Amino acid sequence: MIVTGAFTGAVFTFQSYAKFKEFGFETTVGAVVSVALCRELGPVLAGLMVAGRVGAAMAADIGTMKVTEQVDALRVMGVHPVDYLVLPRFLAMMISMPFLVAESISFGLIASYMVTSFGYDMPSAWYLTHMIDHTNMEDLIIGMIKGFVFGMIITLISCHQGLAAENGAVGVGTGTTNAVVISSLVLLIVNFFLSILLNYIFPIGSV
Amino acid sequence: MAAPASSPTPSNDADVFIELRDVHKRFGKQEILCGINLTLKHGETLCLIGPSGEGKTVTMKHIIGLIRPDSGDVFVGGMHVNKLKDREMAPIRQKVSMLFQGAALFDRMTVEENVAFPLIESGVRDKAEVKRRVLEALEAVDLAEHLEKYPPALSGGMRKRTGIARAIICRSECILYDEPNSGLDPIGSDIIDQMILRMQKRFGVTSIIVTHDMRSIFKIANRVAMLYRGKIHFLGTPDEIRASPDPIVQNFINGRSDVTG
Ligand SMILES: Nc1ncnc2c1ncn2[C@@H]1O[C@H](COP(=O)(O)OP(=O)(O)OP(=O)(O)O)[C@@H](O)[C@H]1O
Ligand SMILES: [Mg+2]
């Protein structure tokens, strides 16, 4: 999470700085990078990483329980598998996802700041002022909302893939792969529509 | 085909506990059960035998509502199992517990936690009481000194016995055992047979036992049902099955195949 956030922040800064310099806008890099990280890159990167790590683990875990009849054993003991296996994961994800998004954004910004102030000789005060001036609470809220929604998508898809697993270890494998692939795709698609919706609610640049 | 005027009702006989009525089940093209009829009275011990892959496990899973029949009806304790929704199964699950053929232990829990799980879920919260009952159940299967082990670290027979302890701990009215003595040595197998007998005598437990072990059938069964080609091919007491003239039955219980060497 830290690494992806940081390096994306860094590379994004590096590229946009070069281009912005042509137009003499280089001081606004901080603002652009920050808004982009909050609204798009932070939540999406966090989501993709979580889909790969946590989603895969969920699908593999629950899938293994399914094919070894542990899920049936739960049912037989009067415990509904959704209550016992899905609900706690759902809650854990809803709580942790906003923190992971925040982490991804923070390290992206730190990396970006370091690139501009040490890599290019831009006074760091400019970067900070522009960044703080142009990043609103709304941008952060958008990031958090997206993180929240992505967390739900990942949990639902991964747990479903786990519970649907059949045919032994092979089924667990395909379920796990499917969980990551489907979660990532759905996440990217939902992100697009969520961006439209949230930009409508919290228009960019309004103060 | 005309629809039945009213939904089927369980038998009026108060003694009847489990009733399967013309149960059909197919998986894909393969027809597994083609009209199973079976009734079990309270406190009865039935052994279910039959060739491998004939649907013994599938039959058991119908009784506990893990599999729904394509047609036919399953009644347990007066409840119409195959008409219940997933979340309405709780009363069935309180009355009936099951040992899975592969034990189906929870890998993330120790032996002790596995055995305690159904008890805690059924509402027993007192820690000392849970501990006492867990030890009691594990002693009944001769496994009291492996409390802290995790299932992947157990031998096949130990896993099976842990599964048995987990199935008996709640003292359900009915216990379904899917091959309780496969994978056990003759002594271990006898310990389980004695335990099943004790459960029946002391608590009046109704049991269905899938087994291939003829010796334990003669020790524990009140009746034996043989599943063959998707139907109950034979139903009777252990003595009746031994005396049956039917060649399929005889070949099966004496372990004779038609293959000549
Ligand atoms: N979920 C399922 N999907 C497809 N086929 C299944 C399923 N469960 C069981 N079967 C098929 O049903 C048949 C009966 O299976 P079952 O497990 O009941 O056999 P069994 O009598 O218990 O055999 P064994 O003595 O080897 O345990 C088998 O041919 C099996 O392939
Ligand atoms: Mg079986």
C-alpha cells in the first residue's frame, strides 16, 4: 500500500512536472497531484491492492472451507455461513478500507512533495501552499467514500467466489483468481460511474 | 400431471421420527436416488449399506437439509424439511447432528474448539460446563489427550473421532454418522460401536450409520437398509439380511465380486 501509493505519487509528479513546466505552470503540480490522488488514484490503487491481497485471501479461505465441507458443517450446526463467514469480513473491510485509502493518499503526497522539492528545485512552500489551497475536504471525502464502496465490492465478490467454489483444490484456485479479476474489473468500472456521481455532488474546484 | 390437492403431511404415527417419501435426486445426467422410501422410529438405529457411489451420503444430506430432493418429501420430527427455507432449518439442526464422511473439521480451530463449537452455538455459555462436556465427548471417542492440536496435524482416524465427538456433544435426538469406523483400527472401531450403543441406550438417540463394516452392523443395528441402484434394495434386521437369499445382498455382505482372477 505504502509502496504503490508513494511510487505512483512520485511518478505522477515527475511526469506532470515536466509537462507543466513547458507551460510555466509547474508550481501548481502540488494541487493537481493532490486532487488526483484523493479523488482517483488513492482509492483505486488501494482497492486494487486490497483486491489482490485481501480479496484473494478471502476467496481462498472460504473456498477451502466450502470444498472440504466445513461450510456444510457450519450449516448443520445451525450457523448460517453468511453470518459467520461473510458478515465479520464485511465489517472489518468497511472499517479498514478508509484507513488504507488514507495511507495510500498520504504516501503518494509525501513522495510527490519529495520529488518536487529535492528532485526539482521548486521551493517547497509553493508546493505546500498550492496543495493545501486546492485540496478541499470534499476531495478527501470522495476518496473515503470510494474506498468504502470498493471495500464492499471486494468483500461481496470474493466471499461469493469462495462460497461458490466446487471441485476441490482446482475450484478454490479458479475461485481465487476470479475473485481478484472480477473485483478489479468491477472496481474500475464502478469507479468511473462513482466519479461522475461524486463530481456531481462535490464539483471539482468549488470552495 | 395433476397437482396434489394439498401439500403432503408427515405420517400420523407419533413414533415415526424420520420419513423419506419417494425421494428422487439427480446430479446432471446421473440419477442418484430413484425413489427412496424409508421410515425411522424414535430411538432406532439403522445401518445404511450399499456399494460406493450409490448415494448413501447424498441420502443422509437430504435428511439434514443440505441437499434438496428433485421430487419427493423428507420429514424429520414432523417438519417438512425440503419445504423449509435456508434460515428456517434451525429446529432441524437442533434435533439432528451429523458426522461428515471426511470429518469436515474446522482447520482454524483446535480439537477442543472444534468439539466445543456446536455446544457454544447452541447457547451453552458457561466455560466450565463447556470444558467438562468437551472432555466427556472426547473421552467417549478415546481422544482426550489431543485437545490443543489442529486438524491438519491429526491422523485420519483421529480426525474422524474428533468429528464424532463434535457430532455427539449436543446430545441431539438424532445423529447421522457417515462412515464412523472407516479408517479406525478394530479396537478403535469397537470403541465407537460401544459409544453408539451407549448413546442409544442412555439417551434414546435415533441414529443412521453408513458403514461397510459387517461386524459393527451386527453389534449395533436394529435394522439394515441396503441402497442399490438408487433404491432401497433391502430393508430388515441384521439377522434377516444374513439369511436373505438375494444374491446381490449376499455378494455384498460377504464381499464377493463377480470378477474372477
Ligand atoms: N454435489 C454433487 N454434485 C454432483 N454429483 C454428486 C454430488 N454429490 C454426490 N454426487 C454423486 O452422487 C453419487 C453418490 O455419491 P455419494 O457420496 O452419496 O456416494 P456414497 O454412497 O456415499 O459412496 P461412498 O461409500 O464411497 O461414500 C456419486 O456418483 C457422486 O459422484
Ligand atoms: Mg459416502
